Amino acid sequence: MDHDTTPDRAAPARACAHVAGRTSADRAARHRDARGAPTRKASRCVTVACLLLLLSPLGAAAGDDAPGAPLPASAVPRWTAAGELVLPENHRHWVFLGSPLTPNGLNGGQAGFPEFHNVYIHPEALRRYQRDGAFAEGTILVKELQLTRPGDGADGSGVEASGRGYFPGTPNGIDIAVKDSARFAATGGWGFFNFGHHAPPYAATAAAAPAAACADCHAANATKEMVFSKFYAPILDAE
């Protein structure tokens, strides 16, 4: 964003002071009794005006944050005129959910994704899930693949200071899942996209993958809402 949109908490109070401080002669004459004291009607008007000014920003914020309300623009997908998904920016600044691993060495050299699966979610989408127990419309899950470092073991493992195991190497691709129940009604409300299974740079946009490429596997095996949420439960279900 190019400007600060944070509500000015002091503005309502200043507005109330302005309302209460009107002292034109005709207004004072109309709203004071014979002894010169403010009438009850005048006091009520000032009180109501102040309450409305004070509560209006709170009401707007509550409405924007209510269950079912749209996610902020920074958290939702961008689409091309042709309906392709634009690669999100700065996904590595989002919340890191987890990194499942299926190395070739443990899968007969033929793992579908022989890398770490680094999964990210926008902070606001995560907060909504933790509050509501469901992914909000427009939620984006980014899975960036990261190769394991070459090892000397028969299973591809290597040795580092912490011991023998699998250790992350270079990035090697991005897959993205987007929740849009209307757009992807035929695939469980989620669309799946591949921006390249190779080192960066990745494609700038991608069309939805065929159901057989991603959605069918998710439908058959995912834990919740087409998402393998059991791998990320400690963060998704944090209170």
C-alpha cells in the first residue's frame, strides 16, 4: 500500500469536542433554558452524535472482519484477463506452515515430488482459519519445492553437524492452491496451479491444472477441504 489506512482513533474524540463546542448565539439561545443551562434535548443530541462518531469505525472494522467477509486485497489471488493466476509476490514473507519431504531415496528413485514441500499461507488467511475453523474464500496456499542437498548415502541422505539426514538445497518449483468455491466448483472448491518444476525464475502466470494432475489426489487423500492439513496442524490449529 502507498498510504497508511489505519483508522485515526483520536478523530472521533476531536469531532465530539467540535460538536459540543458549537457556541453560536442563535444555537445557544435555542438550547438553553431560562436559567441559561443547556436543555436536556441539546445534551441528548450531543451525546448521540458523539456515540455515533466513536462507534462508527469500530463497526466498520467488525464488518470487515466478520465470518464470510472478504480477505484483504494483499491476501487474495490476482487473475489475468485470460483467467490465469498471477504468481503471488513475497510469499516467503508469509507464515511458513511446514515442509513434508518425500525423497527419491525412500521411494525407489521415483518420488513424484522428491523435494521439501515448503508451504506458506498469508497471515490474514491463517488468522481467519484459526478463528473460523475453515479456509476463507480466496485463501492461497503456496508450495515451493526445495531440493535435498546431495548426500553420500544409498538413500540419498547426507551427514551434517546434527547427524545423518536430508538437508535443504536449492529451490526447484512452485505449486499453488486457491480456494474459490464458485470458480472451481468442479474440483472441490479449490484450483491447483503449477508455475514450473525447476529452479527460479518461475512463470509469471499459470492456468489451472487438470483435475487428474492435482485435484483428484487431493480429493482422495486430503485431510480437510482438499488440503493435507494434518501436516500443518500445530500451526493451523494453534489457539
